[in-house]
Amino acid sequence: MAGIELLNFGFEFVEVFAFIVLATVGLAVIFGMMGIINLAHGEFILVGAYATTFAFAAGLPLPLAMLTGVVITAVFGLVLERFIIRHLYGRLLDSMVVTWGISLVMIQLVRIAFGNSAPGVGIPFGQLPVVDGPVYYLVLATIAVGVLGGLYALFAWTDFGVRARATMQDEETARSMGVDTDRMYMATFGIGSGLAGFAGALYAPVMTITPEYGTGFLVEAFVAVVVGGSSVIVGTILASGFLGSVNAAFTNLAGTFMGQVAMLVAAIVAIRLMPDGITGLLADWRENRGESR
């Protein structure tokens, strides 16, 4: 019996960890690299989900339908960045108000254009034999780890990553050294938008798709970004692991609702104790350790 409970806890953790990572990475890239608080993040996820379901309904295989959702969302993000977002850099409160307005407009446009629901997509791969859950959640967890690894490689090992990080740390110096910072911002926003669309596409088979679909991702995404701190990759990993563990533990003990409540309470406590997030605490610890030497 204890073994089954442990398996259930492990499965819950994997499910929540994958959800938080995939919901968060697009927002973390845009906020961490550009300082834009994108309150329309959930609607970027919505675009990916709707594009995926309609592409699948049109006859495309599910992987190609998901790729279609990612591409359409990335292009949508690039268009939005060129016409609206680029004028909001360095204007934090303005970016919040504008993206919130974009969110409301998108929800209503989707409802007018497509109604209150989208075509369904069946869950692939079947059920697990022991744990009561789909195999697909394990696939999502594997993809989440792959996305984090890919982002780390992109921003740590490539010329684009060096230029993007230079732009984030000191835009004026980066521009004086020949970096096209305007293009860096555009590309970074496109990547963040595509990642949001990827989350929507991946969860299209397991969640009911309505015009409010994106709001189901928004709370976890913002909580994880704040708890994780300024580091996009490390912060997302640590915050997702911490929040996922709390959620999984309380879900197994008291049900899904209490798991969500416990996760939010843990996030409030973490923010109170670590105002700069987990990675901010780690940075302070490393700095104090260096000084003590």
C-alpha cells in the first residue's frame, strides 16, 4: 500500500512539475530577459491551443498540429511586439495595463469567432497500469525537462544567447558593442510567445478548451516566476520543484483543491521569506560565502 501511495505521489509531482514548467517558461523568458510583465500570457497559450485543435480537426497528425500551434503563436507574438510591446520597454506599469487589455480583447474575440468551445483532441498513449493517470503526463514531464535543457543551451552556449544576456544586463553597452538590441528584444519575445503556444498545444488533449483556457495557466506561471527569482532556467526549475512537491503532497492527502491552496500558501510564505526569489537567496548566499573567504 505504501508503495502505491509513493507512486501516486511521484505521479502527482511529475504532473504538477511539468504543468508549472511548461506554463512558466514563456513568461519567464519575456519577464526575465525583457522586464515585461505580460498579463496576456494566458491568451498566448490560448492561441496555441486553438491553433492546435483546429489544425488537428483539419486532418493534420497531432505532432504537426502542435507545431502549427507553436508557429502561429510565435508569429502572433512577433506581430504584437512590433506594433505594441516594443513601445513599452522600461514602462512596467504601462506594460501590465496594455497586456491586460490585450488579454480581455483576445478572450472576447475568440468567443465571438469560435464560440464557447473548440474541437476536442483525444489523449494519446493510453493509461498507466498501476497509477490512475495517462501515460501522456510522463511525456509532458519529459518534454518539460527537454525545454529547460534546450533553453539553457540556447542562452548559455550560443552567440544569440550571449547577445540576449548582454542586452538584458546593460542595453546601452551592448548596443555600443554592435548588438542589435531591437532585434534581440523581438527575437526574445518571439521565443517566449512560441513557448507559451507550445504549452497550450501540449495541454490541448487533456484540458477543455474554452475562451478562458489560458487563465488556468496564469496563476501557476506568475507564482513560479516570482518564487523562482531572476534566473530564467534555474529559477523555473527550483520553483517548479518546490511548488510541485507541495501540491503533490497535499493533493494525495486531501484532494486537488487543498493541493492548490497549499501551493499558493507555500508561495506566499516563500515570497515573504525570499523577496528576491529562490535564485536571489542563492546569489546572496554565494556572495556572503565569497566574502567570508
